[in-house]
Amino acid sequence: MILESVTIVEIKPSAPFHFDTTFHKPAHFTSGDNYWESGIRWQTFRFLGKYLGVIFRNTGSVEIPKIEVEIYSSRPLANDLVAEFIQEIQYRYNLNFDLNHFYQHFASDTKVGPVIKKMRGLRPGHQDSLYEYLIIGIVLQNCTVRRSIQMMQILFEHYGTLLEFAGKQFWCFWDLGDLKTVPEAELRSLKLGYRAKSIKKTDDSFAKGVVNENELRQQDLDTQKTKLLNLYGIGPATVGYLLFDVFHHWDYLDHISPWEQKIYSKLIFDQDPNHPVTVRKLFSYFNRFGPYKQLVIHYLWEDLWWQRKNQPIPWLEKLIRA
């Protein structure tokens, strides 16, 4: 599908704001629906039944932030749809998040302070809807990054739509419920393994209205957690990521995986990852950050992966290969 109609909107995030660390997360696996380079991000969206190709451009600074948003579509977009889309972007990327309270309390911390200084203006953020996030999470389960990328590409090629805009081509997600006529056997034939059943059940849950993201955003933490755990194949680790990335609970932390345990042990206590500190000790450390404990983890995590992006980190490379 060629998208030639263009709508340009300017967004002014709250200051401070750092474009690159917000719109690019080096730890995320590469998928065919987006591309980033410093100061610019290309991304496709399936939004309210429309196929959109979007270019985000950094046109401001950390202290005086501005983002130019080019929205490509097959036909001119109604003003109210554009306004709703921009509101959604502001939500997903936390563009109105006031970081000052967090900075005031922890800028002097020996571990977190230097990262805050280095990555001032970093926002948590995720470009995908809850449905899309879950599909990606299923594809990532129990396999290498390379294999996950292959499976995501196969899904895009069979059920996604290739969009062309501004001289580039990117895949776009299918809409929730679009797999209702797809037999599980067909998904298995794509070599998705047991994930075929999880993808099928997830799509069914959204199509039947068992889960509605916008409604769930208005619910309290316990309700969100319960409904997410009721989804087929979703465990506590995935729920933790969802509650932070999708529902913006900066303080939610009740699970640390063995892999994360090794990384946090090295990052915080300089402990050999092969002999990590106890999970209890890690919880004790993070709990002192109160309402921002998961946000602290995000800052430390992003700093680590940005370092790796610029230069390999031997101890981390071993864990990734493992």
C-alpha cells in the first residue's frame, strides 16, 4: 500500500526530553515495522482501522523539546482522528511525563545519579498497542533473538501489510481479530511451534472483547494484573513488562528473572553474573526507590544497552549468547 497523503503536526513534550533514548531502545529486537537513526524514527501504525506511516523528527533540544510528526496515509485524515492519534502517541511515549520529581529525589544517588545526568530526559515508551506487544512477547518466548526476528518477519509477510511512504517500505501489523479465520494449523505450518496456540488465543481474546486496552487503562493495578494473567500463556514476567511499558506503573516490581538477576547483580553490586546476589537482596535494593523503583531499573537498563550499542561489553555478551 502506497501512502501519499501527508499530515504534519508539531508536538512539544514536557522538558527535559531526550529524543533518541525515548524513541530507540537498543535492547528491543529488530522488527520490520520501524527504523531509527539519530534524530529520526520511522514507524508504522494500525490505528482505528487506518494504515499509517509515521516519521518522528527531533526539531528541538533536551530543554526546549519539539518533535515534528509526519503522518502518511492513503487518504487525507480527519482532524479528530489526527488529534486522537497524537494523544495516543503522547501516551505511549510518555511525552507529558514530568520527570522533575524523580530527578530531585535521586539525582544524588551514587548509582542512579550519573545515569540520570547522562540520559537526562529519557522516557519509558513503547510504540505498540497492548495486542501488538503481546504478539511480540509470544514470539520472543524461549528462543534466540535471531529466531524471534525470523518468526516476526514470517507473521508480517503472511498477515501484515507492506506500506510505502517517504521513499521507504515497512511492514505494518494486522488488526486485532484479523486472525479469527486463520486455523491454528496454518500458524503451526509457519514453524511457530507452541506459540501458534498462544497467538491464536490472544487474537481471539481481543476479537471477543475479553480484553480492551483503553478500558483496561482506566482500571486499578490489581484489576489490570488479574486480567493480564488470565490471558493464555502470559506469566508474571510478561505482566511486569506490560504494567510498566503499557500501563505506566513506575513502581511495579514483583518478579526478577534469573537472567535479569545476573545482570542486576553485576550492574549494582559488581558481582560475578555466574554467582549473582540473591533476588531478595535485589528487591531490597530497588525497594528503597519507592514509587520509582521500576523507573530506576529502566534507566540503569537503557544506559547499559546504549553502552553496548557503542562498544561490546564482554560480560554482557556472554549472557546474551547464553
